[in-house]
Amino acid sequence: MAIAKYMLASVEDIPGVSARAAFSVDSSKVFREDDNISPIRLNDDISYMPWGGDNLMPYNILDLIEQDETLSTCLLWNAQMCYGNGLQYDTTQAAAKIVKDVEDWKLFNHLPSIFMGMAQDLKHWGFAVTVFVLNADRTKIVRMQRKEAMYCRFQVVNKKGKMDHVLYANWRNSPMVDDVEVIPLLDEQDPYTDLLSRKTGTKFAVLTRIPTVDHTYYPIPYWASILRSKWYNIKRLIAVAKESKIKNTAPLKYHVEISDKYFDRIFKREHITDPKEQAKRVAAEKQQILDFLTGAENSGKTWFSNFYVTPDGKEQHEVVVSRIDSSKEGGDWETDIQEAVNMICFTLQVHSNLVGSVPGKSQSNNSGSDKRELYTIAQALQKPFHDLMFVPHNIVIRYNKWKDVTLSVPFIQLTTLDENTDAKMVTLETE
């Protein structure tokens, strides 16, 4: 019933008064579910853990990312920083036959796409899945594939606390059993030894996961705080308010924030399954709220809504109506949008001067030297990610017996004008 989340966001006229109300979904609820998450059985042998209570959490998060230009740009920037100048297989010390083998292998495996995709998955979701395909006699790894993290689900751990398989499918479409690809998963802590011990099979997955303090099946990325705090909603609300002011003389006076589960419960209670009927029910509920907000005749009335209490004692309301300070119009929102943008950039460790995301005409600007230092710092901070991303490639090198082949990710170092060049390559890490 995720359709309700897409029908909800809108700006509506309040009947009888010169004012408008903005409806939105509370982004702070997207990472945590109020319902218990239970395994889902795929077949008689395999059960997997859903990603979120409805198994659609990454799709819902991606929808929020795509609605905010600063958040999406910063995530792309971090992936680009992680990519550097691309993964390099250094064969300068290797024998001629090995050099040819490596070049042939690179020809059949699109390394730039694999490496950039892995960077995207780690920056967005905190984990990545890589698949090895062995030849018929299992003497070589002939193919490497990236499986997009948001389409991957993990099997429930066995009695030893290990996952045996990763499941790959388009979960948004409620796939049938035959549409789910079940791939054997190598031991997360020692994938190479596990691969050597396998006596059958030619296709195996490797899980690369960023270690987090909260060890779950699906790690919560570090930047999730921007959605769980109010800054994401504040920035979105300012944009809606400015658009409303530009398009309509009626000011935006109310913000109606609704839990993403609110309409799901209505549909379940009223047994509404048809998408068209769901859309009508959403419109009717929104109209009821707008009628409540209409004019002075509603003064003194009370709005009742459901709420529940989380295990840590916090109240979670399903509908929250907030009054917006209508004295701020047009450019008067400039300082507020700057603050919201800076909060997002800070959370994703992206300096706003490097991506040009801070609005306003009179902004302080760093010198060229400061920007070069910021750029260098940003690239140097990718070291932990590269160490994790090297693991699958080192397995390929070892399994294929490519002696004296090493890995590196050269960085692009910006130079000063007196060097008569714009940039140069610097190899900061090799493995």
C-alpha cells in the first residue's frame, strides 16, 4: 500500500480563507518501524529478513533523496570522491603472461562501472554486494558483477550466526519465487578461505559492509540522521512555501505532517485495496483536515489523532498540524534555507564551497588554496572505504594466481598556477 506515500505530498487551498496548507510525509519515521520485523519465507528452505517492515525501505528512502537536490548532490559527490581516478590494476612488476591475463580479464569486466557502483552503494546504504563467476573447472574467476544493494535481501542467519545466501530481485514489484535469484554468500569475515573450501558451484557473492556500532542485517548509514532530524523536512517545507508564494498570493500558513503508516491503517481498517479508491480516500481525508483548518469559525475546536509510545517512551503522532510564520516571505527565507543546506552538507561531510550548494548572492568564499586543501582532505578520507572495496579484487588476484599485481586508486590533486597545470595524479594508497 505504498501508493499512499506518493499521493500525499501536496499544497492545498484552505476553503473559505486566503491561506494554504502543505501536506508531507514525516521523513523521521523512514528508518525505524513501529511494527516488529519478522522473517519472510521464500520457500521451504530459505527465509529472509525484509528491509523495513514492508520490505520497501530503500525505495522509500530513495524517493526522499530524489526530492532534495542538496542531499542527492552530496551523495553523488561522496561517491565521486570515493572513485578518485578509478581503480587501477598495477602490473608493472608482473610477468608478461600475467599482464596479458589481467588485460583480458579487464576487457570482459567493466571495472569503472563496478567500482563506481560499489562506491554508490557504500555511500548510500553502507554495504555492497559483489558476485564472482568461476569457469567450468573452477580454476579462475572469469567474471565480476555488482548487485545493486537496494535490490539485495539477506537470508536469516543460521545457528552459527552466518548468512548462507543473498537474494536479488525487484522487491518493489512483489516478485514471485522464480523471479528471485538466490546466490550463495561467502563468509563475510573470511571470503577467500570460504571460496577455496567450496567444492561445487560457480557463482558466489561477497558482502562488503561498513562496520557500524548498530550491527543489523541492513546497516543504517551515517547520514540517516538528516532524515530522522527535522532539517530535511524544514528544507523541503521552505521550498514549498516559496513556490506557494510565487504561484499564489495566498500565504502558506499550515504544515500537515502525516506518518507514512497513517493511510495504510485506514486502508486496512476500511478494506480499501483498489488504487483509485485509495486515491479518493486520501483526498477525502485531506479535505477533512482542510475543513478543520477553515476560518475563524473553527476557533476552539480540537483535532484528535492517534499516537503510540515507542519502547524508549517517546510519543509518535500520526498527524501533526503546525502553524507557519507567514511573516517570512520570498527572500526572507534565505537565511533559513542556508542553515538547512549547511546542516545537510555537514552531515554528509561535504563542504558547501566545493559543490556550490549554499544559496544566496553574498556568500563568503574560500580561497583557491583553502579549496585545494578541502578537496585533498575529502579524498584522503576515502581510505577506509577503499580498504573495504579492495577486498573482492584482492580475492580475484589471489584466486587467479596473478603474482606481483597490486591495486591502487590514484587521486586527482589540484595544483597551483605556478605549476602550469590544472591537476596531477597522485597515488596515495596501494594494496
